[in-house]
Amino acid sequence: MSEDMDADADAEALEPIPADEELETVAELAKRRGFFFPASRAYGGVAGFYTYGPEGAALKRNVEDAWRDLFVTQEGHMEISAPDVMPEPVFEASGHLDGFDDMIIECPECGTNHRADHLVEDATRIEEAESLPIPEVEALIAEYDLDCTTCGASLTDVPVEEFNLMFETNIGPGSSQPGYLRPETAQGIFVEFPQLKQYARNQLPFGVAQVGTAWRNEISPRRALVRVREFTQAELEHFVDPDEDEPPLHRVADVELTLYPADEQEADDGGEASEASRTSSDSSDGKYVTCTVQEAVDENIVASDWVAYYLGLARDWYERVGVDMDRFRYRQHLSGELAHYAADCWDAEAELGGDWVEITGFAYRSDYDLSKHGAHSDEEFTLFKQYDEPKTVERATVDPDMSVLGPEFGGDAGAVQEALNDLVERDPDAFDGEVVEVEADGESYEVDVEHTNFAREEVTESGEHITPHVVEPSFGIGRIVYTVLTHAYDRDLVDGEERAFLDLPPEVAPTTVGVFPLMDKDGLGERAREVEADLRQAGFAVAYDDSGNIGRRYRRQDEVGTPYCVTVDYESLEDDTVTVRERDSTEQARVDIEELPVTLTALRTGSTDIADL
Ligand code: GAP
């Protein structure tokens, strides 16, 4: 073996990089090695848009594939791909036109727009200022005497307003049909429910996934991929019957969760840990509860079994793609922080550069979305649920006598008739007296019950129309890629020389194997090219490198997280073997060229170890 190849035998751990230098170091690496960088630099760039370079695009694709593998293939759900642009009525119905706002404050001196809640978070110990009402945020800005971070002007008494985050556009020429870039991929699934339920043969539960772009006109994009204006979401909308369907909890019952419940966050100085906690550790404010999924459900720490199921399922997935579990927690939303559609929500959070960042939201959306789209559109957003046995039920009906209501209520008679029809379904007992009162168009009307032709009858029904509930794990792929990259960044000493490397899991590493000829002469280059071609044919992501000494080539691959490197040397020409070197340990083994695809697959999937070769 040559000295070059030997040079790398011993690796010695170094202290991790300090938190305040971590993100800067990763951003520098990301740009230099082609993971991601600000977009459209040739034209000055614009905040909140990033381009993934060759390494980043491959890492992102691998993370998305790992997500699909679990949440679509293994869990048996469907995947769709809906348009990014949707017409205005979709967002009127979904509540995004009215409720998808952030708090904005505009500096009166320089005109810079700030996110008011972020100014408060940066200046105080408050972690989730978005959950506070606007007057409280204004009061905090005055109390802490906060200034514009651009020009230093005082922001006291400057009004905080709501700013809708959706990007608006016009569909077709003119402005007659407004549209919006979807702020979440979820709406593309909800609006197609009437069609999708047929593909699921009208049987609950079923899940529909989508991996695609979401758009938010963020007031102040920040921290690289953490808050951007265009990003990829991987969302699963799991439609369930709330009365009957239960998650297969046993599959994740023993998974250990680190939970940060709302009451612990609200605790001033540590508070009491939940009785349920098996162990607890201090966070900055309250205490974490460490328990299994089963315990979290039994002791009602996570109220929804479905949400608990997904917390368990996702926890192992994060580990699989390279999130450091010592820098990970699930945090429950505070009540003021819940999105307009969510009944309960937990976020997966990762620690990046000393701050906690939400990487996924797990929401119980109840029947909010399907009910809204059902009410706003002409389609059926319900599902017919067949009873095991037909049921005989009492049904109350009215058949208002319009020959009486017409002369009595004039132009309002139609509205009164409709109100009577609604009321009999909601509250048949309201017809028990002689007169019934209904509201129509904001007015109150009294109607003689005898003129409503109220009746109760027994009917036999084979089923009922129900609106499914929705459980939604919503993953931000960009933030996960950023987390994986940051948590993978490591340094050590190899034979006294410092090396930076990414200890990415082989499944997500942009390149699986680097192929090097020891030298580009004496037929070594040709043989290495053959090895490269064979590995590509076998489906491996390969990088070929013949420049510089072998040690430098190892370092280049280490820095982009390539788990294995193969070197073709003079011995290879004689006995058809090569050196395989493993990234983290820097250990090496001699392998038959013919066996390379099988050996690398075994290493990649963890069924063998370099030391066993
Ligand atoms: N459908 C639910 C939904 O969209 P969300 O919590 O607003 O929920 C889900 O978003 C995930 O999308 C977040 O956990 C985060 O990872 C990602 N995300 C949200 N806004 C983002 C932004 N401006 N930049 C990057 N990722 C973002």
C-alpha cells in the first residue's frame, strides 16, 4: 500500500464547533461545496430564495426519497402532485385569506419591515411571541424600548399590523381571476378529496401525501434555509373516522420521545414535571418529559392517539436521515400559537446554532378543512359510512306552507323556509311549542308551527354521511436538509491533521462512493473508469476524482459526506482488488472488484461493517 493511502489510518475526535460559529461554518461549506447558496446573485439576489447546488439537490432528493419510502410506500398511502397556483375561492374556504397573517411593524424612519414577534423574541426570553395578541406585542416593544435593527430608530408607539403571507397572482390576462401560490401543499390534497375518496374506494382511513413547493411571502426571511419564501414541504393528510379508526399504536408503542408540553413551557422557573414523566431534564424554562409513545398516550400528554403515532413513527425517521437525537425534541403548541385549522399541534424541533427550530408540524386538523370546502363549493366533501346493521331512527321534517309564509313574510319567505329546514335538522325540539323562532339574514322571525307541517317519522338507514377528520404530519424538507447538514458537520484529527467531514447516513449522502485511480498513468485511470462505470450501472451515486494526492481526494469527499472511497492501485491491475476506505473511521479494506457492488450495498445498508471485511 502506498504512503498516501496509509496516511489516513487513525482518526481522533475534536471538540464540536461552538454553537455561535456553527451556522456560519455550515453556510460557508454549503456555498463552497455546492449544497445551497442565495439565488439570482447575478442580479443582486433577493432575500428568501435559495438554489440547491449539485450536492444539496442530491441530499434533498435523498431526504425526500427516504420520506416517501416511509410515509408513502411503507405506510401504504397514495401520493399526488397538485398545482402550485390555486384560485382565490380555495383560500377563502381554507381560511388563509383571512387568517394566514404575521405581525409586521414598519420602521417610520427607514421603512424596513420587521416581524414584530421576532423583534420581541430576540430582545426577551419569550420564545413564541407569535402566540401573543397584537396589543401585548406593542406593549412589549415599548417596554423594552425596541429599535429598528436597520437604522436604530425607536419603534415605540409604531403600530403593529397583520400581513397576509400569500403570494397573489392573476390567472390568465387581466385581473379578473385572482390566484395564489399555495402556502401549504395540503390544500392541493383537500380540494381534491371528492376525487381522491373514490381512489380509496370510499373507505376510511386513507392517507394522501404530497411532496412539493409551498410559498410564503415572509416579512423577514432569515437563517439561510430556515425561513425562506419558497420551500419544499412533504405533507401527509391522513383521513380518519374519528369515532372508529385507531392508529396501529403497537408498532411505535416503545419508541422514546422527548416532549416539551405546553404547561411546561408556561412554567416560570422549571415548574413541576408531569407525574407521568419517566425521566425529565431541564430545558431553558420548563422540563422535558421523556417517555414512550404508549406512556404519552396513556397519561394524556399527547391528547390524540393519531398524533402520538406519528410522533413515534417520525422520531425514528429523523434518526434514519441523520438528525442528532441529542439535539431534538417535540414541543407542543401553546394555545395562542395554534394555526387557525389546528385542534392540537406538536412541532418537531431541532437545535441549530444554539436555537430551536421547527422542522415539522404534527396537527390534528379535525374536520376543519373538509367542512369548509364542503360549505364553499358544490362538491361533496363527506363520505358515506355504511352501518354494520341498518338502523331505525326518528327523522324530523318540515314542509313549510308557502301559501301562508309568502303573504306573511313577502320577499323574506324563501330565507325563512330555508332557516326552518336548517333548524329541524339541528334542533327538532324547537318545534315542540305553537310558535317557532328562526333567524334569517340577521332578522328574527316567528312562524306558527302548524304552518311548517312539522312531522316526526321513523326511517331505516343503512349508513350516514360523515366528514372525515384529518391528522397531518407536515415536514419542511429545506429545514430538515439544513438540520441534517448542520448536525452532520464534524471535525477530527487524522494523523495529526485537522479534517472537516459530514457524517451523513449513507442513505442520504449526495454521493455514495468516490472512485480514484492512485495515479492517472500505467492503465490505472482506465481501470478506475471501468470500476466507476460498473458502479454507476449498479445504481450507485459515484464521484470520480483523479486530481491531487489521495489524501486530498479523501478530504474532498469527506467534506461532502461521501461514506466510501475506492482506490484503484497497481495491485488492482494484478489481482482485481481495490481499497475501500470508510469515511468516519478512515479504516480501509481490500475488496474484489467483482464483489464491490454487493459489498458497498452491505456497507450502505449496515448489514456489514468495514472492520468485518
Ligand atoms: N400544512 C401545515 C403547515 O403548513 P406549518 O407549520 O406552517 O404547517 C410546516 O409548516 C413545515 O413547513 C414547518 O414545520 C417548516 O418545516 C416548514 N416551513 C414553514 N414555513 C417555512 C419557511 N418560511 N421556510 C422554510 N420552511 C418553512
